Amino acid sequence: MTSLSTQLLVLGGGATGLGIAWDACLRGLKVVLVEQGDIGQGTSGRYHGLLHSGGRYVVSDPASARDCAAENLVLRRLARHTIEDTGGFFAAAPGDPPDFAERWREGCLHAGVPATEISVAEACRREPLLNTQLQRVFAVQDASLDSFDLLHALVEAIRSAGGEVRLRHRVTGIVRESDRIRGATLQPPDGTQPVTIHAEMVVNATGPWARQTAALAGVDIPMALGKGTMVAMATRVVNTIVNRLKPPADGDIIVPVGTVAVLGTTDVPVEDPTDLRIQPWEIDLLLAEAERLIPGIADRRPLRAWAGVRPLFRPTQTAGETRQMPRAHLILDHAASDGLPGMISVIGGKLTTFRLMAEQTVDQVCRALHVESACRTKDVPLDPPRRARYYALPDRLRHLEHVRPRSLPPEVICECESVTREQIVRALASADTAELDDIRRDLRVGMGPCQAGFCAYRTAALAESRAGADLGWLESFLEERWRGTRPLAWGTQLRQMELTRRLYVELMAMRHEPEAS
Amino acid sequence: MSQPALSADLCLKCNICTAACPVAAATDLFPGPKAVGPQAQRYRHPSLPLPDLSVGWCSGCGTCSRVCPHGVAVAEINIQAKARLARETGIPLRDQVISRPDLLGRFGTPLAPLANLALSAMPVRWLMERIIKIHRHAPMPAFRTRTFRSLRRAELLSKPDPDVGTGVIRVAYFHGCGTNYYEPELGGMALDVLQRLGCEVVVPPQGCCGLPLQSNGLFDAARAYAARNIRSLSAFARANYHIVGTSTSCVLSLKHDYRTILGIQSEEADLLAENAYDFFEFLALYLDDRLEALPLRQVEARALYHPPCQLKAHGVGTPALAVLQRIPGLTVDLSDSECCGVAGTYGLKAEKYAVARTVGSGLFDQAADGRYDFLISDSETCRWWMAGHARLPVLHPLEVLVRALG
Amino acid sequence: MTPVLVVGAGLTGLFAAALAGRRGARVTLLTEGRGGLEISHGCIDVLASPLSSVELARLPATHPYQLAGVERIHHALDLFREIVAEQHLEYRGSADSTLSLPTAAGHTRSTMLAPLAQSAGALGSQEPFHLAALDHFRDFAADYAAARLRRSGMPVDGVVRLPMPNLPLNRDLYSTDLARLFDQPAWRSETLRAWRPRLAGVRRLGLPAVLGLAHSESARLKAEEHLGIRLFEIPTLPPSVPGLRLERALRHAAFAAGVRLIEGAHAVGLVEATYPGSVSGVVSQTAGGPRPYRADAVILATGGLLHGGLLARARGTVQESVFDLPVAHTSERDDWTADSPFATQPYASFGVRVGGGFRPVDMQARPLFDNLFAAGGLLAGCDRSREGSRQGIDLVSAACAVEEALR
């Protein structure tokens, strides 16, 4: 058992945890962050990409709306390279409650969410596939945010500022000594020695696992887990975010992110943070609701479905729909709530307000540690990641066409998403890479229409020479890609899956489970 | 989003189109139809400049759409992207000129002997290449002193006659610029053969089909030309005339490009499309029995038939081949090549000529086999290009049929 | 001359058309695009084990092989070899044994007939070989394949890195690009000259299948001569060069048999029947409107779910795309696929049921039309990927359908 000490130990590498670690580093605290998986494997990497204008909450949760509106502007400044300014619409489809629009518009005024009504004709001019029978449309400052880009930028910012980020470290216990939390025990990957990290303060930012983590300390946090499913359509059917102008419900947003359009989302109570099963009715519902905004979309090609689990604080023991619970975040200092100093849990919130949550949390941390320090995250923009990762729609292709030197061929490995050999080799060299899916998250390899049909093989070829690589990585990657397309196995996507089978089962004769290495 | 752009959804990335593309096989400057088509389409944003220039190498031959098993309108996506590229980078004077064969014809015809002399003089061609970038070796047809329309005034008809129900098959002949200015005899043969087969044949008011404008990215001008043709020809279609043409590329425009690439949606456009026929397609559909009844004379010859890309794009196969195979004494071999290379105006351009020449090299090698008396092809631009490179006469299959009919 | 219409120009349709043409029928072959051959390994997978009545008896009674019977299976394979041999494409192998070939991912696959260039790499002899890693060619993972082959005990002596001088560099190259370069004598010589020094100690070399497209036999022989070693090919990611060579040979065979090919034809329905219980032909939807093609017999070779013979809808229905024939399938969409791509897939068995005469039949096993036949991937009954029977079913059902149609 190895051990080390630090000032602040952050459990959880989602937007919340990373935001807290970054904020703390900038304030001069010594920080270690641990994450059980790879960057973006948790809820933050499974979201729909919407940088809220706040419009969604103006009627149901005005405080959240206000926070979103403010943080929207802050993030545009600080994380410019992760955001595409698509703008957003709130649109009432035929049959939606007509009186909602006025309540909504007033709500926007009161919450400070800029909203301008535009004519339906104008909206359809900007977005030719929109339903021409819409009742009313308002333009808002929604933007599309690539959470993988954001998370990676935060990791690099933390490391540059002297903080430590350890991936694939699972929390096995919380160290509790004489009614004080003193740190945590962790299991690193590959069966290496368990680690104990002693810290003056532990922040539990483990998202849907927050309750389980707190239980390791002997305290309970009442939480409700709401699983939401999302579907990516193969192409950007719209270039503006489109929200449904009615009280928040399932399937009421369409977000263009990168090369796809994401339809979201549902809200299914689950018990287990790893319960990400997708039911056919969810897919059907998402397509049917999107059809109200974009006629014909249900006949187009859905590419992939995935789910994320929302961690929500449920203060009373009433059962009920998780959608109506306030999305506001909760910062729980266990010293106050459970008489157990040394740990603060952060529950809930939205990715849009992660920086604010982090600021408030670190304020509390500093108070508890008697450290005088002001938050600096509003003033320190995040650098674009040092590794070349293109988020903006045409940048990757432009680079290949115009910028690259001509002494070598482009060596594009994933053609759908324009990912080059050089990028993949660099990602393979990183210690953070433990399987091909990590590269997929990092660079978008295999996230295009063919769902790694071609690039899985090519990427496995590059991975072969890398120390610690497993020949079975190819099978695992293909299995993972297959799982996310199964809920959409009809029409064109079923054809794509069959093509993948022809290649790997017939041509490559891969017919069995990956062998143990 | 246009219809073709929406079909990008259907692409499975299988590379069948890439394998079949004649341009990708000829040059590494072209990444292939899949890459610049459905793949790049996901990267094209309506209000940002196009990220890719390489789509400019696409020749528009249409092979990719034809071989795609999943319904992706690859060629149409590429042609629309090329037009956008042309608008963004600017359309050179050369393209403005070569995309208007009707104007070239109108000016060239009165000056025919002089114009032809100039165009056959190497110093003039060399200068043309330097100034206007039309390759000095690009074969160019000779102007004629009289247009087809002026030679067949008797059949010109400005408005359709009402159908009195005699059961006679009525044909309105679409000649195209090629026939009108460069190959008037071909038009004459078309009228004569159709009349001999018992049809009532007229020549309606018509203009250039607009395909060269479309191929060079001048969509607005192309749409204007299309509108005029649709107005005039749909009136004839409504009066039960079949619109028949000997230029297979012009007819493809009427049938397909107007609606699918130029995006013209109207009842008249539909009426025209549904009543437009390639010449031999029309013979096979309506006149096969009558043609069979006519005696065919011996034509002792060995010929190589190259069906143009634009003919194959009609989706009706190669109807002329069946007729050619009936001609006694004539041995017809089928070309192995997808495309002769010229693709309309593509091969004329100085910067594209070498690629176009390579595209056609398989065909020219096959022709150079030495055993052929002539070549056969249904499109005039293909014929002129093939004649220039294979150094053999190249005939429209109608010309061969006429020889056999005597 | 009996007019016969074949719909679909994959392996099934091309073979059926060529056979019918050689038997004197007047054949029209309609197809929408090009398909399965261009993504396949170019081999003829019949069954994972040698063919025998015992093996066949293990298959369900409705399996196309059972409907055909062992004799007709042998006959179809013989016809296939004969037809492609006439086009200078030689296939090795026989029905009483299978060939074990290395794959581009280092696994081994079992096939019955393989083109000469691939059969030369058969693993039965246990003779050691090297694999070639071609510079700048992303579609062949030589190191990966070698590592995996070695792990399963195959005699891989090593991987040689082969330079590719004089390679066009403006874009990444596919197998077809390299194959076309290998067709060119000058380029080939220069490249082989650069390879020679790297091949000391190599006696047998496995390369990705890129040794020529139009002139592949001579390209490979010349290469062997030049290098003084034995070469074999391993098919890799599409576009498949061995598949294209086979397609080309079959197309030429079809043309030689007088088949009229119509590409870009989208078959959408029935020409009105002349009498109940028969079909008169097929309508093709073109840009210029519907075009009828009439025939005395129609053979549907439109493929399965991948190439449009069957259409799987979101609401759980599966439709046959030309005549809307009944399709054997399950209606619970969630049940169509298995958890893993490597497992047997329920959807792979969906298709049109046929009787012994290879006519589509109704629930009571009665033929729906007396002159409509179905063959190839369109047929119901098995997961060809798992069974290793794809091309075998294509060829056998095509031959049987033609036999029945011309009876």
C-alpha cells in the first residue's frame, strides 16, 4: 500500500470534479483528483451538448435559469474553443399549449435570459428543415458545447497548474479517523498496489455514485438517479439548437454537435448508476417528438444511442418523477449535516453551471481549511488542448486539404471524422490510454456513420506495437460500438451493422470472444 | 438541405463508388466520390466557406451514383458542392464561355470557315491555352455553315398541334447545341428515321439544355435555360408529343438534372421528365416492331461501342447495342471503360486535360487494338474527344443504323 | 429464346444470368448498384467443413442446400469454376476439403474455393511464411496479423517492411489504387526492385491482395519471378480487389453469353400478370419514369438486408423490396440483433422462403407465382456469416433457380 498526502482530494473526474480541482489549483491549493474510469466516461461525457441559455428553466426553476444565463457568457469567454455558437430556438409545435409562450417570455425577462421572437418564416429560412407549421419561435443564446473537449482542457489546465489527475482509480474506502474524514483508499488499474491518499479535505464529486461514495464514509445522501437516453442522428439536420416551447418534457431538444445532431432526452428512474439500458420506447419517443419540430426526421438515419444518469438530490423520501426536481446543485458539507468534518459532497447541477458550482464548493473548502483565497476561474481562460483536436465542423477537413505538408499522404485513419495516424499514435503513447475506446473519446475515432467499421481495424494495427496493448482491443472496441447501435438496428443503421459483420466475421474471421492476454 | 444532400445519410462507406470512379483511378488529386461526397457533406456548413477544394476534380460523370447500392446520390452531391465551390472561388471567364455552346454556335456559324481555320491552327490554340486555359490539344468540333434548324425549317413548329387521336406516334425532337451547330446531318437522320418508322415528327422551340452551365457551377443561368425548355417542351408533352433526343446528355438533363440537381419542382418539369427519351430508348419502347420489320443491309465492319456515362445514368441500359447487334456483317465490341474522360467540358480545361486523358486511356488502348473501323458513342462531346485521341471516326449509333437502312 | 429477367447483379444474379444465357435464354439483368462481391474476400464459402450428405443432413430441411441436394451443389460449384476459368480466373479447392487461409486480422478462415493467388497461402502445409507491411498502406495490419497468427501456432517467421517508392502522395490509397499501380509494368518493376533487398531469407510472403486488377495473374507471376520467392494474397478492407476481379470475370462471362445489363435500374414492382399466378416482368423506376421489362421467368437475386432485397423498418416489419413477397422475420425489433457482433444474429436468417423449386412460397409452402424464382441472400433460413455459407448459397440457389426457370 502506497500513500501520499495532499491538501484537497477530489473524487470524480466529471465536469464538477475537474472544475473544482481546477479552481482549487488556481487558488494555490495542492490538489489530487481521482477518476474511476477514463475522462468522459461518466455523466459529463454522456450529455447532449447544450450550453444552456437558461430558457429551459425560466418557468420551472428561475434561479437555475439565471445561473445558466450568467455562466453561458462566462464559458464562452473561458472555453471558447469547446463551444460552437449555434444559437438556439424555442419553438412551439402545432398542438403545444399556446398560453405557455407568454409565461415563458415573461420568465425570460425576469431571469435575465435574452430572448427575441422571430417569425416562423424567418426561422424556416435559417433552418430549412423546420416544421413550417410551427406556432411561434423565439431566438436565444444557446450554444453547442463539446464536453470531451471541455473535460480534456480542464485536465490539462489542472496538470499545468501543478495538480495531479489520476485516471482509472476506483475509490475503495474513505479514511475516517476519530470522526474526521482524512482521505480515501483507491485501487489503481492493472492490479497495482492500492493507494491511500491523505487530504485535509475530500470533495465527493462522483456524480451518480455520490451516494455510494458517501456510504463508504458512513453517511447517507438521499439521491434520485434519472437515466436519460439520447440519440445522435447521422448528420446535422439543423445548425441551430431547437428546443420545444412547452413545459420541460421528454424529447424536447435537438442539438447539433460536431458532425451530428443529438436528440434528447428521456427521464427514467434507475437504482444503479451503471444502469444504462436503453428501451425501444425511448428511441421511438425521441424520434416522434423530434418529428414535431422537424418533419421527416423519424425516417432519417439515427446513428447511435447512449444514456447518462443524472444525479439529483432528493431531500424528502417521496417517490416521483425526477424531471420535476430542482436541477440546482447542492453542496453538502458533512461537518454541518452529519457532524463529520473533512468531506464535502456536491450533488446535481448542470454542466452549464459547472464553474459556478466549483466556485461555491471551493469557497467552502477554503473556509474549512482557513485559506484566504479568491476564485480566479472567471479570469483564466482554458487553453485549447495541446494535442491537436479539432472540434469545429470544417476545421479537420480544412487542415487535411490545405495545411498539412505534402511529403506524406494524409494517413487518415478514421475517414468519417477525419482523424489522422499522427493523432492516434500520439494518443496511444499517452499513459491515459487503456483501450481503444479511450482514443475514441479523445479523438472521435469510430464515432461517424460507419461506427468504426473501417477504422477499428486500422486503429488496432497502430495499437499493436504499443506496450501494454492487447490484441483483444479490436474485439472489445467493436463490441462497444455494436452495443450503442443496437437500439437503432433498422434501416440504414442495420445495414451498417451487417457490413461490419461481413468485414469482421467473414473477411477477418473473428468469430469468438477475445482471448485473455 | 437539397434532396441529394439528404441522401448522404444512406452512405455505409463501403467504397464501391471509390473503386468505380474513373477520375480517382486516374489521379491521386481526387480523393474519390465517397470522400468528397457523402463524407465531406457532413462537414459542409451552409454559412461557412467550403473546407475542401478537392471536390473540384470530380468530372460529374455520374458513375458513382449508378454503382451505389444504397441509394446515395453521390454524383449529385458532388455536382452541387462543385457549384458552391465555383461560386466561392469565382468562375473564370473560360468557364463562362465554354458553358454557353449556344452562344459559341451562334457566333461561330456565320464565321465558320474562319473560325474552323483558327481553331485548327496550333499557334492559335497555344495562345488560347495561355490566355483562356482551354488545352491546346483538346479536340474541338468544326462549326458548320448552316444550323440544323435552318436546314429543316419544314419541321419547325412553334406551338404543339392538338392531338386529333389518329393513333400516330408524335415526336418533338430535341436537337441540342451539338446537333444544331456541329452535326446537323445527325438531326436530319433522326427526323428521317422517325418519319420512316411512321411517326409525326416536329422540331419544337428549344434552347441549350443548360448542362454545361450546371457543370461549371452557373446554377442560376442553368435554371433560366431550364425554365425556358420546361415551358416550351412541357406544352408539347401535354399534347402527347414524346420529347426525343439524340444527345443523350441533353436528354438526361431534361429527365433528371433539372429536378434533382437544379432543384426545379413543378408539374411542368415532371411532365417534361416523364416524356423525355433517349433516341434508342424510344425506339426500343415504342418502335421496336416497326424497326424489326425494316430490312437491314450489310455493314461489313468491326466497331467498338462506348456507351457514355450519361447514357448509363438514364438507368435504361444500352438500348442501341441491341439494334447494332442486329445489323448483318457488323461486329460490335463493347468498351471496357466507364468513361472516355471528357465529361462534357471537363477535358477541355488546361488543368484537367491530363487527368481526362488518363481517364480515357483504357478506352483508347482498346481502340488502338487496330481492329476497329470506327467507334460508336451516343454523346457528341464523347465522340469529338474520342475521335481526337483514338484517331478513328466516331459515329452516333443512329448513323450506323442509317447505313444499314440504306 | 426464352426471355428471362434477373434482378440483382451480385454474385447470385451475375452467375444466374451467365448460366441462363449459356443455356440459350435471352437474359436481361437489372441492377441498382454493385454489391457484395466488392466487399467480400473473393472466395467461395460453402460450409465451414467439407461437403457431405452427413453435413447437409445437419442443416434444417428448409436450408437452401437441403432444397438443392448434394449433387446440385457439386454441379453449381463445377459450373462456377468452369465459367471463371474461361475468363482466365482460376479457383482452387474442392468440395471434399476446405482451405484454411490466414486473414488480415491474423485469424484463420475456412473456405472451399479460393482464387489461386489466395490458395497459395493455405495453412495446411505448415510451411513458414512472412507477412509484408507495405509503407503508407493503412488497410493491412501486418504486425497485428502476425502476432495473432503466432499466438494460435501458425508458422509466421516475421514481418518485412516493404518500401513503396514512387507512390502518389496526395491522398491515402485503397487496395484498388495499389492494384492498378501493380498492373503497370514500369511501376511494378521499380517497386519490386526496391523490395528485393528486404527479402533476404524470405521464401514465402503473404501480401495484402493488391497484385494487379485487370492483369492480376501476370502481375503476380511477374512479381514472383522478379523477387524469386513465392507470394500469396490476403484480402483486406474494401474495396476488395479479389472481389472486383471475380465480378469482372462474371460480367464478361455474362456479356459473352449475350446478357443485356441494365445498371442504375430500381426495380419497384410487377408488370401486370398475363394470368393469375404468374408474373410478366418487373417495372424499373428511372428518372424519366417507370420502364417495364417483360420476361417469361423472373429470378429475384436482390440480396438481403445489406443490399436492399429486404427492407427492415423501424416499426418492426421487414419487406421484400420488389414484389412485397412475404418475409420470414420476427416483429420485435429489439430481438433482431444479438448482444455481440460475433454472435449469431436473428436478422441474418430473415428472408423469403422458397420451396424445392426455388419459387417463393406462402405459409402453406405453395408457390406464389409459377414463373417467379428467388435465390441468394434474399432467401430465409440461416446466418451465412456464422455458417460460412454465403457464396455457396448464392451459387447453388442461382443454378437451381435457372434450372427451374428454364424447365
